[in-house]
Amino acid sequence: MQIFRTAVRPNARFSAAIATVVAGAVALGAMLASAPARAEDAAPVDEIGISAQPVNDDGPIRTRFDYQVGPGQTLEDGYIVSNRGTAAQTFTVFATDAFNTDEGAFSLLDTGVAPTDAGAWVNFSGESSVQVTLQPGESTTIPFTMRVPDDATPGDHAGGLVASVQSPDGQVIVDRRLGTRLYVRVPGDLQPNLSIAGISASYTPSFNPFAGETTITYTVRNAGNVALSGDLKSEVRGLFGIGLATPVEEELSEMLPGSTRTITTTVSGVGQWLYLNPAVTVYPQVDETAPNPGPLLSVTRDTVVFAVPWLLLGLIVLGLLIWGGIRFSRRRNDARAKEWMEYAEAEARRKAETEREAVSAGSDA
């Protein structure tokens, strides 16, 4: 299991980001710090070890907490925390809210920020956090209670349960955090809705008029109340919807309700066909462990870019100029030849007339 270490000065704030752990827990590493730790400042890696995961009992193995709970309802669950290190450790277990970073990562609020959503609904025997000291190799189950407020809005509410170990090291505190994602689905008017906004595109030509690139920038927004991931397809079409290049397909990592993400994609092999119609389609999906929110509709947005084939047009203009020059030269030569022929014929007639007059004069004499 990968352990993320963060070094902070006393009373400094720090944040954490959650990542999935194959062994049955979703790892949450402390990410942001006011004073990054050097390798020689941190405690030896083999002294600290953290493992945390949901209680599974006899049911299927859970890698995260997924609940469907109505307003005003209460449920109880457990969180298994284990000391995988070589020294006794004091764990602080608490819950907080989740959000998406600008890069799309699933993260938690800074430690100093009080949760107001799903993280605030969790308590440990009435407290917002609990501490437990474990010996090397020892595990314990931390029971907790979740109560959904009476005025909870329908949809998905995300947070995380966190197991934190802090150890002083000189002038810094090294904090190691692991966590498990927490999702609460409140029944009601569910609105799964991924939208695309702010789409723009630009074209970069190449020496080969059929091998340019179209760069598409757009913003995906989860405008509904259900956490959604999905697939993205970016393509460039021409007149009559004809595809001009191989579409680019990407995965859209999970977006929590209200989150936005700006994405830039480059479609290669686009010819300079003057009229280009870049388009993006998002196909929403839900996590396989999440309750079914109903029909998921794909969304497509497009824009228009004009890719003027300047090189090709230049060659055409050059060809026309050459053709025009040749044609003009031929017409001028033809005109000169005609003038010469007319002159030669006139001169021949004049000579013939002169000879006839001379012969006639000789006969009269």
C-alpha cells in the first residue's frame, strides 16, 4: 500500500486527495503542504503503516461506503483501522466533505475546514472525531453513526472517512492519511445531467494540407445532483456531417454534483477542407456500485472553424497565373501571326498588281 507523506509546520493547513487502493480501501494521501519535507526529514518509511477499510462482515467486499438514506434517517456502520507499521501509532479518525479538483481528482477539504455536507452527518459516539492507539499489527473497528438531516436535498452527497497519523520530526509534523470514499444517495427527484459548455476550437495547418490538427477546448459541468463519470468522443466533421478524421475517445473521471472541468483535446489528421465542424459528445455513466439513477442521456456540442487551405490556394493561383500568362502569350503571338499574314498577303497583292501594270504598259508600247 502506498503511503503519502506530508510535512507541515505546526498549525499549518493541509489537504488530502483520495485514490483507490486495490487491497480493499481507497487510499487518501495528504497532498498540499506549506513546507515540503525532504527525504532526510521524514520518519523512516518502515516505522509508519496505515490500513483502513469499511467493515465487510459476511457481505461482499466493499472498497467504499455507499448508502441510500432518506432525510431524517439514521444508520450505523464500522471502519476498520490497522497499524501496519513497526511502532505504536495513535490514529485520528474523522469524516469530511469531498470535492473535485480542477484536474478532476477526488479530494477532501483541508483539515481546518469544517464539513457542511456528508462529512458533517457522521459522528463517533456524538463526537466529530475519535482517537485510538494501536500496537504494531493491531486492528480495531471504529463504529460510527450517520444521520441524514431532515432538509437534505435529493441526490448524491460525497465525503470521506479518514484515518490520520501525525508524527513530529524536528520543526515539522509529518502527516500520513488514508481514507475511504463516502457516498450518500438521498432519494427524491434525481437529475443525472452532464452538460458541455464554452466549446471552442482552432486549426493548426501543416505542410501536408491533409494532416492538420484541430484543438478543441470545452467545459464539462455536472449540472445535476448525481455523481457521474463517462466517456468522451471528440471528432471533426465537414459538410453534410462527413467525418474528416479519426475521432478521439477519452474517459471522463467521476464528477461530483456542481463540479466543472475544462478539457482540451487535439484531433489529428484533419484536412484543410475550409469548413470544419468540431464536435464533442459525452456519454454519462454511474459507478457500478452506485444505485441506478435512471436514464442517462448523451450530450453533443459543436462549433465551426474555417480552415483555409492557403498553400493549396496559392498553388491554384500560381497555376492560374501561369495558365493565364501562357494563354495571353499565345493570343498575342496569334495576333502577331495574323497581322504578318495579312501584311504578307497585302504585299503579295501589291506586287502582283505592280507586275500587271508593268506588263500592261509594255504591251501598249
